[in-house]
Amino acid sequence: MSGSALYETFARVPLTFDRGEGAWLITDKGDRYLDFAAGIAVNSLGHGHPHLVEALTTQAAKLWHVSNLYEIPDQTRLATRLTEASFADKVFFTNSGAEALECAIKTARRYHYVNGHPERYRTITFEGAFHGRTLATIAAGGQQKYLEGYGPKVDGFDQVPFDDIDAAEKLITAETAAILVEPVQGEGGIRSLPVQSLKRLRQLCDKHDLLLIFDEVQCGIGRTGKLFAHEWAAITPDLMAIAKGIGGGFPMGACLATDEAAKGMTPGVHGTTFGGNPLAMAVGNAVLDVVLADGFLEDVQRKALLMKQGLAAVADEFPEIIEGIRGTGLMLGLKCAAPNGKVNIALRDQKLLAVPAGDNVIRLLPPLTVTDAEIQDGLGRIRAAAQTMSEALAAAK
């Protein structure tokens, strides 16, 4: 055997991190990196948060896994807290965002099935979306690079251009079950769906008895300065998938639903072995302790404004590198004029970690606990990276 024993499905950066402290990652060689990637919006409360560490270690000493054959009190508690803080009445816990989306898609199809319309199974989605890596969720996302080589695309998904609500309305047929959308596309390039578009989608679903599904895997759990991104539009979905931030680094996700939407999900029609395990539930409850504390989300909004204004100043100074700033809350994007891969390397050279996205964008997803000083530090590193690239461009002319 030659090379690594791992599947070669990741083009990994040659960095190995040994430990983390808040917004910082420290390599095995002792180098410190400011982490504005947060594990792709996963480490919502940074690294080594004492409340999360205590919750996990306390639970680990008691019980790891029993399966959903039995009652799991912390699962009931977390579900109750999520429903009290949202539109939902019911929660199904999963291990990942893709599984949460699978559950939402299946729930929507079952809703129409138990209503006497098994022919209604199709879901309308939007170009640029990323909903996961399962066969169904790559079909929902519709991106050819993720579909290639996996045989026939799973049936039941109809795509329209990003934010083309008229096209979505024209696609509704007697077979349509739901509309699935990310209020803010992450992988697609930090593209926010306008408030009016979200409102129109809600109206379309009400008019045609469709279920509205929100994918808040990346933009949920405080990332935009509200607990859920759709709150900015003052509307609610029928189903919602969350993951990433709710686990604070521990793998977990959830599908949230209204009673009406979930009425077809009866014993035996869906399940999970690991979903909702005691370890995940302990951490999820600990995350909510922090995120739902008085003033926490308001502080995220304040810090987001500070960061966005600073980024705008860098973009104004170096328009040949950064065209503009996108996003809301601490889910921000640099729309790059230079190739985003090169910008990402320049940022990493300044020991700042970010995440490339579609549409030539760099995602900036710092922990929600990032301090004002760390934001200013990060802005300085971004400016230094842009200046280095700008000087190289000038020298090449």
C-alpha cells in the first residue's frame, strides 16, 4: 500500500492542529492561527469552551449510548428547548446536516402520503444550494460536480435559478410536495435570499398546500445574529434542518417540524442508531445555555457590524483583490476580484483561517464568541493579505 490509508476525497492543507483556545488553533509545531473558519461554522462557541467541555466530560463519565429504544431525558429536554425557541412542535435528532435534510424531505413526502396524495413527492430547490452529500441531498443541491459518477440522479427534485421565485411558481405541479431553500447560502457563496423572496415562498406554499423547508445547517443557531436566519424575515417554515453550530463541534443535527408537517412520522417509518445520543444531547443543551443567554445574540449582531464595517474598508482600499462584502451576522463573505483560492492562501500566510465558497467567495465564519480585539486582529491580517497580493499584482505589471 502506498500513500495514506484514507480515502483521497479531501485536498487537505498540510497543517496539523494539536489544540484550540477560543478563536485560536495551535499547530503541533506551536504556531497560532486565528480561526475564522470554525470548522465550517461548526465550532460556534470556539475551541475548548469550558461549559461545553464540562457538559461533555460529565456525561461521558455517566453514559454514552443506549439507542432510541429507551427514553433519553436530555433528548426530551433539548427538543423542548428548541421548540420553545422556534416555530416547531416536534424534533428528530440526527448525526449530521445531511441526515437532518433527509429527514425533512422524507417528512414532507409522508405528509402528503398520509393526506391521500402519494403522487406529491417532488421538491423545488435553488441553484447554488448545498444540502449534503447523500444521494438524495446531492440531487436536491443539483450541482453537477457532486452528482457526477453516481448513476442516475435521485428523482424528485426540480431546480430553479437562485432567488427566481417566479420560476419556482411555474414549476409547481400536482406532484410538488415542498420547496427547500437555504435562507443564506453558505457553500453557494454567502448569498442571502431577500426578505421579500422568503415571504413569497411562504405565500406560495400556503396557496398550494406545499411544505416550506428551510436548510439552516450553516446559518442557524445564532450565526446571523438571530437564533435562526429566517427570523429576520418574520416568517416560519413547516420544516427546518439544523446541525453544525448546535453541536459546537460535536457531530449532531436535527429536523424541526410543526405538528401538522410531522403527522405522518409514526413509529417505524424513520429511525437512527446514534441520533440523539446522550453525549450529543449534553453538548447541544450546553450550546443553548450559552446562545440563549440574555444579550448573547445582540452581542453577535454588534460584533458583526464591527467586522463588516472593517471588511468594507479593506475592500475599498484593495478593490483589485476584494470586490465587496456579503452576508449577515458572523456569516460573512469576501466577494473576490482575485481568484479566491489565492486569497485563501494569502490569508493562511497571515495565519488566518477562512473557507472558500462558490461564486469566487471566501467565507469568514468566526466563533460567535470572538472578541472585539480578535476581530480587529483578523481585520489586520486580512488587510495585510490583500496588501501583499496587491503589491504582487503591481510588480507583475
